[in-house]
Amino acid sequence: MILVAGLIVLPGLVLRASVRAPDRLSPLDRALLRLTAPLQTGLMWLLDGTRELFSRYVALVNTERDNARLRRENQELRAQLLSLSLLKSRGERLERLLELRNELVAETAAARVVGVETSPQFRVVRVRLDRGGSEVRPGMPVLAPAGVVGRIARTVGPYSDVLLLVDPRSSIDVLLPRTGSRGVLKGSPGADRYRCRVEYVARQDEVQVGDLVVTSGLGGLFPRDLPVGKVVRIEQKAYGLYQDVEVEPAVDFGKLREVLIVLAPPPPPDPDAGRRAPEGARGLVVPR
């Protein structure tokens, strides 16, 4: 009981001494203040430390919450950026495809690549398009903004398969504009690279590495002057009438997304177009 009474009375005496003016302190008050000063200092230090620790804890909790929110926002922004980048890339591809369509004097239809078949070395050997049925027939040319892709090999329901120009079964009549040389482009076998060769190029034609190869337009299948590829190797044998010309395709078949199918070939050029006289020169009168 005495201890309890002391614990109750002592804080009251200390508090009374603490609030008194210095000139009114009694010897007992001064003794109590001297005895309890270290205790008060320790309690204040403990309270300040606890308050600071609590503030830091609250700040850490808020920071962690803010960091989590920022991480979510960052992930959302990254996803949006990727989506916009894909849309931008697709828009640019479609714009180039539309430019090619406007340049062609032929009936065309756009198609999307929905499947590819690759070799063990990841070389694309066949492409499937999302167009088929009655509007697409075997033999129709398939084009990309970069150049010639190949021809329709077959249709399977609403889909069609493309015979690539690098396939050994493919052959296209081509022209080398710089020299005026003509030949037949045929695919070269090989599972690890895309190569073609131009056959029937005369030995005396001065073909060079880097020469452009385009479609000749002969045969009425492919429109003329479409890029096919560029010369990467020339081999002239000691005998024979022709030289071996190796060509790298202009189209990257591994990156094909959208193509154009030529549904109807362009009309043949009119041989008399330059010799025809104007309508007025032949005595025709336009009624007013």
C-alpha cells in the first residue's frame, strides 16, 4: 500500500514542482527535480524515438503503397505503348500495301498471312492466306510492298497456299533493267537460306553484283517492273552460252503479314496508242 501510495503521490509532486516558478521552488521541489530529471530526459528521448519510428513506418507504408501503384501504372503504360506500337506498325504496312495497290493497273485483293510452314532451320517454305474460295485460283500472283512473293499454289476452303518464288518449282520471267538482260527466275533448294537463280542470261551480258531484278511482264501473269531481288553472285563457266546468276529475294518471307493477290492481270499495252491521231484531228466534232 505504501508503494502504491508513493507511486500515486510522487508524480503529483513532480508535476507540481515542474509547473512552479523557479523562485518559488522549495528544497523538496528542487530535490525531486534533480532526481527525476534523468528519468524525464529518458522518457522524452523514448517518446521522440517512438514518434519518429512511427512516422517512418507510416511513411514506408505509404511509400510501398505508392510504389505498388506506380508499378501497376507502369505496366499498364507499357502494355498501351506496345499496343500503340503494334497498331502503328500495322498501319504503316497497310499504307504501303495501299500504295502498291494504287500503282498496279490490275484487279487485286488484300489478304492476311494466317499460317507459315518452316524448315528445321526456321526458313519459311510455305505461306497460308485467309483468302480462298471462288475468288482465288491457283497461279494468281502474290505481291508484297517489297516485291514479288510468289503464286497461289492451291486453295483449301476459305484459305489459299502460296508457292514462294524461292521454291524450286517456281519460275518467273524476269528482266535486269541495267543491262536489259532477260531470263527465267527459278527457286534454289536449300533449307537454311533464301536464294534464286536467273537462268538463260547470256554470257556476254555484263551483269554485276547488286543489279536489280524485276518482272518482265511477259506471259501476262505478273505485272511488269515489280522488284524480285538483287544479284548477289555471278559465276561464268569456261563453256556454255549462259552464266549463273544468283539472286537474293527482295521480300523477307519471315516478316510477311499482309499481301496483295492479283485477281486479274493488267490489260496488255496498246501497240497503236502512240500512233493514234487525236479525235479532233480525224474530223470528229464534239457537240456543244
